[in-house]
Amino acid sequence: MAKRKQQIRIKSNWYLILIVSVILSSCQLARFVFYNFADIKDYKKFQSRPLTADTSTFKFQSATAGKFPKEISGIPFDKFLENNKTVAFLIIKNDTIQYEKYFKGYNKQSIIPSFSMAKSITSILIGCAIDQGLIKSVEEPITNYIPELTKNGFDKVTIKHLLQMTSGIKFNESYINPFGDAASFYYGLNLRKEIKKMKLKSEPGKKFEYVSGNTQLLGLVLERSLKGKTITSYLQEKLWSPLGMEYDASWSIDRKKNGLEKTFCCLNARARDFAKIGRLFKNKGNWNGKQIVSEKWVEESTKLDVSNGSVKFYQYQWWLPTPNEDFMAEGILGQFIYVNPAKDLIIVRLGKKEGKADWWSIFSSLSNAY
């Protein structure tokens, strides 16, 4: 009798696990409640497409005695980083690693999601597509690629509006609202369906508003321009192989069958390979003598432009701490690729959380020290 009860309990638990799995895979709200908030383990939760490390790997040199600060605010440098939830921190000067340290059980082979740093990478791919003539120009209306949005008034929204976050789209960026747009895009299973519902709340080209919907629209524009090729395979072709990435990686998609990349987030890679994205832009799109993306695109992506609603601290999906001096990719939980071309400096900071540190000021201070 006892054995029979145990078998029934085991069977019941198995059914419960199966039911929960089905619900989580099919219901955005349930997935939100279960997962609750963005986490650096999220790459394990979603479907993804693979990226493959190149056989001709590029590696940064390592300094025998690297230059880095002994402390920040009176706290030893290592301790400050660890106290502020850092899992990876790299300082690279003149292609030489001055400092590389991992925390919280992480190491150089640990996969860490990019979160919104993927926005900057999506922008690079848009630049590559323009260089190839797959996209005519940033002045094109996005309805040339997403005609289903014409009925929603998007015929006046250009690719440039999306790049500069001045499109005027109605989008709730909250990640704590299970019914908000950001949660729908992050946890949902059909981005194309969500995109069809998108509306405008104001006239394009009038006001900056940072919302992830802009970058996901860029993703669909890019996918349509590729005519059957996936965004991940284009990333492999244009960046992952040419830059000699050291490790395999992946890009999360909304669903397994006919999935669309979450271009507003969710590129899953290692710290050293994220640093190579910074190196590419530090060198104006040139990689060891080969022009990967045009110098013109790099300049447009990182220059000061406050016309038509644009702001001085943001350009083509890149943040500009000090306009015309430095720029960076940034993601939630404090993921950063910071670049200062004049100092030949790249800093990568990846974290479980942002902590209580003012990373913008810290990067500026570190840059001044070099």
C-alpha cells in the first residue's frame, strides 16, 4: 500500500512538472511570474541560435604588470568590484589586457547575457546591411520593410528614428509590469505578432525616448532585408568570424520554429569577445586592415547630434558619456562595453546587478588615469 501511494505521488509530481513546463513555454504571464526579473542566467531559459568561434582566433595580449587603480573611494579595486555585484571586469589598453578579473564563481569562459548591449550590435549589423546595399539608407521609412505597420501610421517613421530612439512609438519599457511591452517582448513567444500591434503616441523626430521597441523594429527591418537569412547567421558572417571570436555564443529568439532574434537584448557571450566589439569601433570599423563596417557608419553612430529630437548622450544605439570623446554599449544589470578611442582604451564590465556604483563616472575616471 505504501509503495502504491509513493508511485501515485511520483506520478502526480511528474504531471505537475509537465503542466508547469507547458504553461511556462506558452504563457507570457506565467513565465514572468516564475522568472520574475532579468537575470544573468536567462540565456538558459530561452530558445536561441548558435554562433561559432572562428578557427583563427584573435587574442588580446596580456601585460606582465598591468596598470589599474589600487582602490576606488578608499576601497581596494578588487573588493569594490566584487561588492558591487561585478562578475567580470576587463581593462584593455593598446590591445593589451591591463586588468582581467572574475568574481562570484565566474571565469573567462562564463557565458553572460548582453541585455541591451545587443542594441549596439544590432546597430552595427544595420550599418553592414547599408554598406552592402541591402538597406538603402537610414532615411528610408520602415514600412518599406514592415508594410503591415502602414495602417498604424508608421510610414513616417524612418530607420534613423529607430536608431536615435525618436520614433514616437507607444511602448512601456517597465520590466516589473507583467503586462508591459518590455515584458511581452522579453518573455513572449511571438515578437512579430506583438510588433503588428504597435502604435505611435507622438510625431516621429520630435523627442528622444529610450524604449526597446525601437531596436526590435530594427531587428525586423534587418531580417526582412536579409531575405531568408537569419540575423544570427548574418552576425556570424559579419562579426563573429571576421573578428576571430574566442568562444561560441548564441542569440536568444522568441520561439523555436521560425523564431526572431530579440535584437533589443539577449546576445549571450563571454567578456573577451564583447571587448572585441569595442575594439572594432575603437578602430573605426577596421579589423587588422579589413574594413568590417564603414568608417562613416562608426562616425555617424557615435557623433554628437541633437537635431530632430535627438539628444547629446545617445546616438545610433550607443551611449555617449562625453560626446565626441567616448561611447559605450550598456545593458540592464550593469553590462558595459566602454570605448575611448583617443586613449586606445576598452573597458568591459559585466554584473549580476549594477550595484551602487556610478559606472559612467568610474569609466571616465579610469579613462583619465590612462
